[in-house]
Amino acid sequence: MPTKAVILPVGNSPAHCYRVLRSLLDGGDFDLFILAVTEETKLSGELIQKIISSDNLIVEVIDYKIIKDTYDSSNIIEWNIFAGPGTMKMFLEILDQTILLNNQHPSLWCYHHQKTKNGNIKQETVKIICVNDNRTISGFINIVKKNTALKLYDVDNDIFRTYDNLEWVEGIAKFSYAVKVPQEAIDYNKIECRDYENQIIHEVNILQSKIGKHSINFKMENLPNTPDWAVLLARINQHYKFKGRYRLNDKN
């Protein structure tokens, strides 16, 4: 009978939730793992459960609103919550329910890391820490293999053939899509620039619908170094976060 439960809210980045759960499984001493989901994230929770479950693990997918009604307070003597994924509303609702279950404040865990001067994460510093008493789970699992990612996002390998410039970046557990501006774009007029912009937005919308807004990074490469293209990038970034890399020695 499980006695130490940890609740992991499932948010809009299944790969990050998967990394956290794997780290909790490998480094923690919990014996019940609860993936708290909403209607929108239920499928993600079920896919994570399918990938990670085995005969020796208890991983359950539960609507975050009914945790108190699902578990017997006499069995679970220690409740733990991982804070981060999901919304603040989810977290507060889960916190309230666990307090009501055994009249004690649960242990709260979070993801912690340090950054370099350039803003990059120092991978050796990544850990999961308990804010109640500074207990730590070291050895955070950063790497998510491409085959696992395809299962997490319920897509097949054909997506990389359909979108040549799409790749899976294992170290950050996200997709990356590069828009490579053609060489002749330097001579586009404003109308042609706008047509190209609409093409980019169409591709971005399709990829976000397949993968999710929080699971993919976008970048534009080989941008002509002209005012029209600077305006185009700024306009796109009103709605989508793109990194842009300009060509050198373009005509002005």
C-alpha cells in the first residue's frame, strides 16, 4: 500500500513533465506518482503514464479537481507536490485538497538551477529541491530522446520529412524549427515580403497545432539586413517568439 505520494501537475510541455517525473522516480523515495491533469492535458498525462509505467511503479492520471475524493487519507501519510508545470489555479486547488486530506501542509518541490553570465543553464547545477526543508534530488534528467518525444507528442517520424527544418533538441527537450530565408529574398519588395511573412505564419500555426505552443522554438536564418525585413521580423514577433540571424554584407 503506497504511503508517500507526489503530485505532478501536467502543463503544456509534456517533455518537461516527463523529465521531472523521471527524475522523481529515479532520485526520490516516493511510492505513488500522481499526474494531475485538466481536460486539455489529460492525453499528455496518459501518454506519459504509458511510456513510464511498469509493474514496479504506480503512476496514476487524475483530474486535479477530484484528488481529495479519489484517495483515502488514512493510507497516504505524506503528500508532496511538485510546483511549476500547470497553472497557478491548479497548484492552489491541489494544495488545498492535500491539506484537507490529512490536515497537514504538504512538502513542496521545485526545479532549481543556476545560469551562466550569458543566461545559459549550468546543467551540473540542475536539481529538484524541497522548499520545506531543503532536501534535494540531484541528477535531474535533461535528455529526452527523439523517439520518446514522438510518443509524448503523439506524432510520427514523418513530421521531420514534411518539415525539413524541424528538429528535436534533446538537451532542452524541445522542438526547433528554422525558417531559412532564400538568397533572392534580398530583392523582395514589400508585397513579396508580406506574402512570405504569411507563408511563415501559416507554417508556424500548423506546427503549433501539432506540437503545442510551449514545446517548439522558432528561428529565422539568413535574414536580409534591410529595413523591410527588420519590420517583418518585428511584426511576426508580436505574436510569435522568433530568433533572427541576419546575413552579413547585404546591400542596404
